[in-house]
Amino acid sequence: MKIDSILGAANSSANVSFVYDLNSNQFNYFDNELERRLNIKSETDEVLSIIHQDDLRTLKQHFEQLLKGWFDGNIEFRICINKNIRWLRLTPFLLSDDNDRIIIGNLLDITAEKENFYSLEKFANKKNSVLNMLSHDLRGPLEIARMLAQSLESNATDPQMIKNQSQNLVKILKQGLDIVNDLIQREATETMRVELVKKRINLSVTLKEYMDELKLSEQALNRVINFSSSPENIYADIDEAKFMQVLNNLVSNSLKFTRKGDKLTMTAKEANGNVLISFSDTGIGIPQKYHTELFEKFTPARRKGLDGEPSIGLGLSIIKDIIEWHGGRIWVESEENQGTTFHFEMPKSN
């Protein structure tokens, strides 16, 4: 076996990443591009030192099988460089004659492939757990609702029975709806974190249009709706869909904790090169003890609304996430029985 001819073939082949001489226990060839991308040197000791400890034993077993001519396949293992884990797929071949024994092989970085696989596996498991949870948690309320519906059918001539059973049916169906809403809210912070699609918009106009639509429902909401902007045109680079989530969450949260005749007011203005938006209400306010944890997930600050509306404790944390993704910040001012104001600012566009 001529080493020079093998080395020449290795240099000209994209399928050969290394040539290892078993007689001298050193690499005679190691692909320069692979060496650069993995940030490793071709010294034997250094290569061994970066192999993940949990994979060393398996690699040694495959190596022994290869030397005996029993192994024919791929080996997947991890390396650890500066605390970063990367996955490699090794396809080795043993070449030997009377004088020489050489391992040639192909090394492929499969880190992205592994991460994609684990992501798919994770979401498949998550899907199954969600389906199991829904089937378990919804089965009870739906079964009771079915029985009540049958009872209504058999007692169709009893007005009081119809009224009582109808009320019970509404309660049970609401429980089922609450389960679904809880699931949606819990998933929101995980599924929402995607790359922002920002564009330059006239924020003053967008806010005015939103508040004008809200004002159309002013009579039905029994709230007084106000908006002002100074100047009339303020521009910012935002993801409009995400920004609408901020507005919707603020308004729905405010409606829970205000009474008939209370005011909802939004203002926009320029401040130190930023856009400062304030949304205030004249509702029941937030106790001081909750201010520091108000924007945390599932915070103890969550409260039922004045009409018993449930609060899962994610709305304000979602708002905070979105504002921060835009390079902004949010804070609150509130006194019990005096009302609440949420302030948030974001970079202004020229």
C-alpha cells in the first residue's frame, strides 16, 4: 500500500476527511476546511480530548470492531468545543496490507440535522401531550353537557327545569371554553417568538384608527374612549401584527378592571428620540405590592375581573416581551381606586 497515493487521493476527494496511520498513531491527512470549521487541530490527543465523554466508550467499541473487520457503517457522536456541542457523523474504512494499516474516513457536521430532528420530536411529543390533555380535561364537561342536553329534551314542557338546566349547560360549556383558552394562552409565549417583520408606519395614525374603532363600541362598552397624539404624525419601525397584540391585551385587561362610565385614554408623543405611548384607565387600580411582579408569567398579581372574568397571568408578560423585542421598555403607574397607566416607549423612526 502506497501512502503517497492514498494521500493524493484524499486531497482530491470530497468524500475523504482524514487519513489516520495506525502504525504511527497520527493523522497523515486532515481536511483543512473541516479543521477550520470545527476549530480543532489534527493532533490525536487534541481530537480525543474534545470528544464528548458520554460517547467515548461507544467510539472505542466501534474502533475495535473496525480493526477486526466487523464494522461497516456510520458512527454519530458529539464533540465539545468551548462548551458548545456539535454532532459529527463518521464513516470509517480500514485499509491494510502486510506493512501498513490505515483508516480513511469521512466526517460530516450534522449538528443542524440533529437540532431539526430534536425540534420535530419535541413538537410531536408536545402535540401528543396537548391532545391527551384536551381529551382528558374536556371529556368530563362534554359528557355532563350531553347529559344535560338529553335532560332538556325529555323535560321540554317544564319551563323551570329548562331554565335551570340551560344555566348549568352554559356553565359547563364555559368550563370547556376556559380549558381551551388556557391552553392557547399558555402556548402563546412559545409560539409567538418568531422573527419580527417590521416596517415603517405612522404610529399616530395606526393608534388613532384603533381607538376610533374602539370608540364605535363606546356605548356598548359603557366606557369613555379618548386618544391624542403630539405631534400628529409619529413614525416607528414595528411588527404591526405583534403591536396589535399589545393594544388588544391592554384594552381587554383594562375592561376587566373598570366600571361603567370609566375612561380609557391613550396618548402618543415624542420623548428623547423615542415614541412614548401611555394607556390609562380610571378603574380600580393595582395594589402596590403587585407592581414589581406584574409583568412576570403566571404571577400572583393575576386577579379575576370585576365581573368574574378569569385571568391566566400571561397577558402583561406577552406585552412586555413584544415591547422588548422592539427595543423598548414598559412600566406601570397605579393607585388603588385611582386607576392605572401603562407607559411604554420604543425607538422612533425618522
